[in-house]
Amino acid sequence: MRTVFRYITWTMAPHINADTPEMLHELECSSCLASSGTEADFDEARARAFSHTGSHPSHRTYREVVTRNWHMTPAEGECL
């Protein structure tokens, strides 16, 4: 049995087409790890973070978790 490996150059970009799931946003409180929940609309996640800070004024720092689909393709001129 013989195996041949060929190295090619790849490019990577956000995957955008009709079947691609939307980008999702989540804001997580750095103080208590409360989450806004996963939202397609960033403004919804942000509104939940404002509400959380309103209830807990000392909780002012958040981390954003983004889920975005990416797609790999061979570079121009490369073929599989």
C-alpha cells in the first residue's frame, strides 16, 4: 500500500450562505458567571446584561462568547 500526501494552501473565511446558522452571542458576567443566554441578536444579549447589572450593581464586567461558522477552501489555483 502506498500513501501520497500533498500540501496545499488553504484560506478561511466566515461561512455565509442560506443554510449557515446565524452568528450567536452570549454575554457572561465575570463576577458570578450568570449568562444572558445565547442570542442571534446582540442587542437582546446586551439588554439582559444591563438588567443583570441593574440587579447587581457591582457586576460590571462581561465576557462575550460568539459562535460563528467558518469555511475552509483551497487557495486560488489549488485543487484537491
